[in-house]
Amino acid sequence: MSENTQSPRKPRVAVVFGGRSSEHAISVVTAGAVLSAIDRDKYDVLPIGITTDGRWALTADAPERMAITDRKLPDVSDLAESGRGGVVLPVDPSSREAVLTEPGQVPEALGEVDVVFPVLHGPYGEDGTLQGLLELSGIPYVGAGVLASAVGQDKEYMKRVFVSFGLPVGPYEVIRPREWEQNPAAARKKIVEFAAEHGWPLFVKPARGGSSMGITKVDDLSGLDEAVEEARRHDPKILVESLLRGREIECGVLEFEDGPRASVPAEIPPVTDHDFYDFEAKYIDSASGIVPAPIGDEATAEVQRLAVAAYEAVSCEGLVRADFFLTEDGDFVINEINTMPGFTPISMYPRMWQESGVSYPELVDRLVQAALTRSTGLR
Ligand SMILES: Nc1ncnc2c1ncn2[C@@H]1O[C@H](COP(=O)(O)OP(=O)(O)O)[C@@H](O)[C@H]1O
Ligand SMILES: [Mg+2]
């Protein structure tokens, strides 16, 4: 008797990771942890790595090769099964069959995909583009849909949505691509006027960045042009913000059967050997947040309320990590949300849930289950 007649086929989870964004390596690390944690008795797994140039490759199911070792970051091109063509998911919603294609070869069926876990950060992964592809395919997926992903990726529109829902945001200014390209003097003047009103230092950021890449803290006018150019290397649209003094507090939101719930919050202690919570501090040195954040019951309840409000404001699904500043006046200001937050077992989001009674494997399972119960399309 074949296995299929004994029990129904297990749901097949395609873990999609890597990708074209500057957060490629972090995504690989996360995918390694997800592959290790996912319940193989319950799910079949298909690992699909996206190379930095956007090729979808069938990769080895080898979590042990996906960690940061000796400060060396992992890369999909080192994991891809060489010479095996590209993986394609059908855009035709009548089929869920993933195929391996190679020019001149008969396509090789890889089996049906029931749900995609896009373990991708940043552009072409966390920003709604991949989610759009999966909507066309009719394959459900973990996490936020097209709109929420796109809003969560764009620091300008994210703030605009927050403001419209009454969530507190800090002062900011947007410099659009054409403003800087066509009249840099006017754009510079706009920033200087912003600084005159709100004071130096400023944070100059790419609008659609992540992992602190391209962000510079600028103390005075002399560092401005360089900071703008650096941000623009990541995104032609940039944001300028005033420095928010206070404590950095994060809070996780996870979808349960009865709706979204907030985790205990965490505090990111001020970094001493880095200028701010930058890429190195976040990933290489594993700057460790304090969980739960020692802010008292009242502030905890407030940040949890705001985190769920942010999730709802943007119409998130599955999960979100909402990041705040707790100002010296005791008020919360929301900095950003991440619709696919850092997700290794030592990352803040899983640690906050661990501390809230949801283990890493359970977290992975809840997200996959939540996705499996959703359909694509309007919902
Ligand atoms: N306006 C600000 N005031 C003070 N610190 C900031 C401000 N904006 C960003 N930072 C610091 O920079 C880090 C990264 O900025 P963030 O906006 O979260 O970008 P990313 O999407 O790259 O994580 C934050 O965690 C915080 O430490
Ligand atoms: Mg951040």
C-alpha cells in the first residue's frame, strides 16, 4: 500500500528565502532556522532560494549551512543545486505545481505547493511584489498581503497611514527622487529648514530600506550631502527625521484563531560601540534586547495596544513587529513596523513570543496554519 492511501498528503510548505534586497544574508539565516524548526511530521518542505540577481533556485535542505559562521554571511548561490535551472511557480491559479525549468530540457515537476512562507526581508520580498505574484498564483502565503506589505516597506506611506489612524509619529520630511535630482539646492534647503525647526542631529534614511542599511545620523550641515547620497544608494526616495530621544521598545503581534495578540515588549538597550542600532549591531554582534522590557505594567499595556493598532491600521496578516520610542515624557512614538521581522531564534520577534509562552516551532506552526486557513484574493 502506498503512503498516500494511508494518510492524506501533508501540506507542502515552500520556504522562499534570500532575494535581491540588501537583507539577502539575513533572510538565509532566518530560513535556516525555519527549516530546522518546522514540523516535518506535519509538513513537507520545499526550500527555494532566490539569488541576489533574482534567480529562483532549488536549494539544499541544509539548515546547518545557512548560519553566520566566523562572521561570514551565507548566500543562496552557495546553497543552490548547481546546473539545475530555475524554479517557477505557476501564475495560472488552476495549478499549484512548482516546476524546475531549464532551457532545452523537459520541465521537472516538483510537486504541489500548498502554502508559501516568504522568509524575505526588504524589496522584492517584504514589499508586496512577491505577494502579488502569489496572489496571481492563488497560493496562500504567510504574512501580510500586497497592500500591507507595500505600506510596511515604505517609511513615508507607513507614517501617513499611522497618522490617519491616530498613531503618534515623530517629525519627518520626505525628499522625492525628482526633488534631489532636479533641484538639489531646493531639496537641501528643505532639509535645513526642517533641521532649523526640529534641531540637529537628523536621521537620513532610504524610504524603503531595512536592517539600518543606508541610514546615517547627521550632526550638522557638513555631513548632509554624504548622508543623502548614502541613503539614495538604497532608494532614490529618502526620509529625514529628527532624532527621537528615549528608549527603543519593540512589540510583536501574532495572529491567533480569535485575532491578533501582542507579545510582551522588548527593550533595545542603547548601543555603546555603534552610532545607533545599525546593521552590525543588529546581526553581527547580536545586540541583545531585554525581554520583557522593564517599563512597568501601564507602559507595557499601552505599547501592546499601539502595536495591535498599528497591525490593524495597515491591515497586516499573520505577524508584525512594531518598533517604538518611549520618550522621556513617557509617551510612545511609533518608528516603524516590519511585516516580516528578523526571525532567527535569537531575533527579537521570536524572543518576545518565547517570553510570552509561544516557542519558536509553535510560532512557525501558527504562521503556517494561519496562512493555510486563508485564501488569496479579497479577504
Ligand atoms: N528618528 C530617530 N531617532 C533616533 N534613532 C533613530 C531614528 N530613526 C532611526 N533610529 C535608529 O536607527 C535604527 C534603524 O532605523 P529604522 O527606521 O528602524 O530603519 P530600518 O528599517 O533599517 O530598521 C533604529 O532602530 C534606531 O536605533
Ligand atoms: Mg528598524
